[in-house]
Amino acid sequence: MLHPHHLNTTCAVCGETCRFTIPEAASSVGSRDLDTRPAEPLRSTIYAWVKRCPSCGYCAPDPGKAQEGAADVVKLPRYRGQLDARKFPGIANTFLCWSIIQEDLGLPARAAWASLHAAWVCDDEGVDVPARICRKRAADLLRRGWEKGERLAAPEGADEALLADLLRRAGRFREARAVVKEMLEKNPEPVIADILRLQARLIAASDRGAHTVAEARRFRHPVPL
Ligand SMILES: [Zn+2]
């Protein structure tokens, strides 16, 4: 069995030696949320998915590596402001900084994932407004990715199902309903259609909460009472 251990690395931006705690390797048991968030125990390892160099503030899954141009983004006022933005939990800021780097380097799909991960941190901290801001940002980035021909997931309709969840949980019900309606008219595969129908039901109930893919399946095959 693996136990939490430490990773020593040299920051690719400033050259400082950094030490990070890495959790025990984990998989997930049980259904994912509709926004792909895995079940436990993987769910709780999120704090270690992106790391922050304590010296220069570079945030990345592996601060020992940096894409070309990343060091310049770290200096931008927008990045410096996000690093310690009081509105967001600290780990959410780390994800948002990684998201800003990806956005600035022209990788909106990766930036969208990072923003969604920031929303999950906000969910865990019970801070609603920042969670909605992160989801709105993820939705905008996802759409920008589409314009560039980038998709987050391969199956047809999977991105739209994720977008519907981002918008619903951000409280943007009208936009979410439009995404669901448009995608259902394209007759997606049954798994996606089930999820979209669950989204439609949640939107109709003004439900902004987290729900799982398993619920979408139950909705399709209701258990007789
Ligand atoms: Zn550094």
C-alpha cells in the first residue's frame, strides 16, 4: 500500500527547490457527478492535482515543467492578482492560476478543466458565489475551445452535457435549457440522452446541486415501488 510521500522538484520558472506532499495513489469507487467529478477516494486528492511554487507563485500539475511562455504569464498583473484573491479559497486560486496560464497560451479546453476543478474546491469549501464564477468561466472557455475545434470529451454530446451542468450549477437555467434542447434534438447516444433528460428535469426544478451519472440511469430505468 502506498502512503503519502513527498516530491522534490526544481521550479521550472524560478529555479527554486520545492517540496510537495503527494497523496496516496487513489482510484474512485462509485458514480461520477454529472460534471465528471470522480467519487471518493480520488475525489479528495484534488488539493494535490495542481501545485504552487512558494517562491514565484508558478502553479502547475508539475512545477518542474513549464510550457514556453508560462514564465511570462506568471508575471502578469492578472495572474498575480488571482494568486491571492481573497474571494476564492487558496487551492481554487492555484487552479485558476493554472487556468490563466492555459488560457493565455491558447489552450482554452485545458483552461476550462482547470476552472472546473477550481469550482470543485469551492464546492468543498462551501463557498457558492466563487463556485458559480468558476463554472461560468469554465463554460465560456469550453465554448471558446469549440470555436477552435477543441473538444473536452470525444463522445458526441458529451461536451454539451458538461456545458449544461456548468450552466445549471452556475444558476444560468435559461442558457442550460437551450443547450439541452438543442443537443436532444440531435438524438445523441442513450447514455448522453439520459444525462440530458436528467438535466432538463433538474433545470425545471431550479436545482443547482450536484447529481451523479447513476441518477441519470435510474431515471431511465425507474425502480418499481
Ligand atoms: Zn518558482
